[in-house]
Amino acid sequence: MENIALHMLDIVQNSIEANASRIYIEIEKDTTKQKLCITISDNGRGMNKEEIAKVLDPFYTSRTTRKVGMGLSLLKQQVDQTGGCLQIISEQNKGTSTKFCFNLSHIDCPPMGNFEDSISTFITVNPDIELILKVSCATKTFLFESKKFLEIFEGLPLTQSELRKYLYDFLSENMSWIYLTECTI
Amino acid sequence: MTKVKTLDDLVRLRDELRQKLEIREKGDRSEQLIQVKVAMATCGIASGAKQVMDYFIEELPKRNISAVVTQTGCMGYCYAEPTVEITLPGKEPVVFGHVNKDKADEIIEKYLKAGELVDGIIPQTFKKPS
């Protein structure tokens, strides 16, 4: 993956595959430790113990379309090479929570990418999935609920392009500090 | 452009838009819309599916094509990512492989506008029209 935001988008796809109707994304940046942690929790079908044990094996997948499952194993490799961590907690029929952390100051850390771009695209093409986003860094916190956003525009014949633009602008306006070293503007 | 930072700003923006958009046709016509599904599993995202999906989202309204863009998981054609499944109203879905912005442009101009098939169709998915 080119950047961390695309990894996030990839893990969110797992939640869609698990039939989640609600996804919670938390992006936390620790400026002192130069650490970025992302947690993605869903209310999808979850995994049993056997599935959890195999989930990081690239030759295991729950899909029937192919025999490899690279998403989590690639992510694990990337967080490991920065000295970061990956944690997966899952309960069958309840949901899954995946937390991964990157050491931003490590030379092998991929760029952060563009979170608001990935999230606005995701909401635009998956309006039926409720997404809750929390972004925090130092004293700043931004909380966003896709449901509230979409309710405001409900009934308006907006194109997907327009909706995506409004989403992107709104998110950028509120969370652009996450890219700054000290999160201060 | 005025900043849109709070939900109240969004409500104001919505009210402004409502006036501008009154002339647009409303209603659910999803069965008449072209369906564009972009495969967004690991293989797709790593190959540039996100950019392809954004391209379809941006370009289709510009070219006055009524379509809905959605994402899907891996269709099993990882070797040909990014892959895009397109369903024209009343027709069988067709999956195109190795789609970049140039190919997406060709698909829009030829397949979506004129129903003309273009190179890059994944053969296993293709059902000959009866």
C-alpha cells in the first residue's frame, strides 16, 4: 500500500465483507511519541477462535473468490517494520476491532496519505453504512457521524461527485491539523 | 468560498443548494441507472482502484451519464486489478480489468455512451448477449 490511509480503507473493506452496518474509525496521533494509531471497529459477523488464529496468514482467507488474504498480513508487515503493532479483537456475531499503530518517525513508515479523501470516497459509495469517525491529537478532537451529515443533504438530488466534494471539504476543514507535526495550526 | 466547519454551516449550505438544484430531476430511478462497481479489496486498492473509483465519481456527472458508483470486494481477478464491473440497464454485467484513468475514459466514451465493447474484458465473466 502506498500510504496509511489506503491501509485504513483496506481494513474497512473487511468490515463491509463482514456485513457491518456500523463502522467506527478512530485516528489518534501522539505527538510526543510520534505515533499514529488507527482503530477500526465494526458490528459485523466477527470471527471465531480458529479464524482469528489464521487471520494473519496470507494463505488464509474467508473468501471463495481466491485463496490468499493479503490485507492484514501486509498491514502487519508494514507496522512491524516501523516498530509498531497490530491488534485484532473479534467476537463471533458481535464484531471485530482492529487497531494498528505506526511509528511516524521511523524511516520505513509509509506516508500518512489523505484520510479525508479515503473517508469521503467511502461514505459516498457506501451511504447505507453508518460511519463514525473520531480524530484526536494533543488537545484537539474531531467527531464526525456520517448519518448526521447525510441526513442534512437527504432528498437533495446531489451527484456522487458533489456529495464527495462537500464531505471532503467538511472533513478537511475540521481535521487537517492531524498532518502537522504538533497538530497546531 | 465560505468555510463549512460545523453542522450549522452544512445546513446553510444545504439551503443554498436546495434553491440551485430545484430544476434537477428527483426520484429513485436506480434500476435505470448504469451500475459501476469498483473492486476495492487489498489487490484492487494496491493497484490503484481508489483513483479509478474517484475518476468515475468525478467524470460521470461531468459527461451527463446517470450512473451509480459503488465498491465491491475481490472478484477473484487479482492479476487484472483494478477491475470494474459495469452493468448497463437491462444487460448482463461486464467486468473490465487493468483499468486505469485512460481505460476508464475509454470505457465511459465507448461502452457507457455507445454500448460498444472495448479491450480489457475479463473473458470468464463475459456472457454473450442472446
